[in-house]
Amino acid sequence: MHEIDDHDILIDLIAGCDKAFSTVYHTYQNQAYTYLFRRTGSVTFAEELVQLSFIKLWKNATALNPTIALNIQLFRICRTVMIDEIRRLAVRKNTEMGYIDVVGEPAANNDALVKQLKDDIHSAISALPPARKKIFQLSRIEGYSHKEIAQMMSISTSTVEDHIGKALKLLRRKLKDSIYFFLF
């Protein structure tokens, strides 16, 4: 593709043209995949990152800079999406490891207790008000940052923090007996 074509396509993409997006996707999808695969070493993860990158490109097309080459902006998006997803996975792993540190690896003789604790946790989360439940799940289960949640839900970061704090307080209160019974 010639640079002049890229610039015209970029202008069309900024204007919201579906055909321009399709052209960009078909032109750069393989390059984006190769870029992400070389950095992650995972076929599946690279494929997922490509999809997330193009979704972000489309959603933020109006914010693209018409004076910067399209491929530069796309690969910046790919890099940002990759870093965000790696961080999200790290948060999830740390949360799971923290749970194992507190509870310990389930032994064969306490499978029933583990199942009961999981049921109690699920029940306590289900009892949260809908908005608080969604924010809690996005943060603690899916690993999104408070800032990302605030942007997704069009609320302030302090509102997200408030909901998380109240959710944790309620969960601690509801699960106090279950965790005590499980640990002792």
C-alpha cells in the first residue's frame, strides 16, 4: 500500500468509514499478528491481542492523528493492548495466588469445605447491588484497573474505589463465619 493511500484511508477511518476499517484490517492484520506473536510467543494470545487491538482502533478512530502514519498508530495500539492484557493477567494470577496463600491448596479431605466456601463466595457476590457487583467482577475477577472500569462505565475512579471498598466490606462480613470455619 502506498503512503498516500494510507493517509487517505486514515482520513476515512477517522471519519468512521466501515470500508476504510475493513481495508486497514485486511492490510495490517497479518503484520499485527506477527508483531504480537514475536513478543508473546503464544498463537492464541497473539490472535486475541490482534482482535482487541483492532477493536480499540475502531472505537478510538476519531482520536487518531491524521499527521502520524497509520501503521505507527496501529502498532502503538497493539503494544498498549498487549501491555494492558499482560498486566490484567498478572493481577488475576496474583489474586488467585493470594487466595491460595490464605486458604491453602485444597486437600482431598476438605473438598466439601472448599465447595461450600466457593458457594458462599458466589452467593455473597450475587447479593451485591447490580452496579457494585459488576464493578467488583470487573476488578477482582477480570482484572481491570479502577481507571479502566471508570472509563467503561462512564463513572469516576473514586466511585469505582468506593464501590470496591463497600463490596469488600460486605463480603468480609458475609463470609466471616465461612472463612473462619474453613480455616479452623
